[in-house]
Amino acid sequence: MTPRISGKYQSDQWFAATNYNSQKNPAYGLVDLGLDYETSDGNVLVQLWVKNLFDKTVFSDATEFYLYNNYQYSYQPPRTYGIRARVKIR
């Protein structure tokens, strides 16, 4: 078995050159985990994984429509998890 952990830190980020607070993504950190199991002959691999472990809400885009005084935000995926399997057929 092989455990995996990865992380990402992103400092403050603005989505427009105007640097308005309404278009700012505050600094954040994300953590992903995984656990791999591979048979000794290498024919079977099973991976369990979790992305965005702490379910952090993070913007991926922010747009301000000045004419309509309207804002549009897009988000990165919430916590996701799953399993992958690979079998080699010889």
C-alpha cells in the first residue's frame, strides 16, 4: 500500500486588472489524499482518492457586469472522492 498526500497554496488572486474586492479570490489551501494498492505481480492496481479534503469553497472566476450592477461567480469543484481500478490482461 502506498499513501499519497498533495497540497496546494494559492495567495490572493484577482480576476480583473481593476483589483476590486468583488473580483478577489482570497488566499486558500487545498489538500488531496490517496491510497494505492498494487498486487505484487503488478497486474492489479486499486486507488482510493479524495480531492479538496476539507471541502473548501474556492472561486475559479468572478465577473462584474457594470452596466447591470451584476456579478457572476464560478467555483472549483467541492470535495470529490472515488475509486479507480486497473487490471492488466496479458
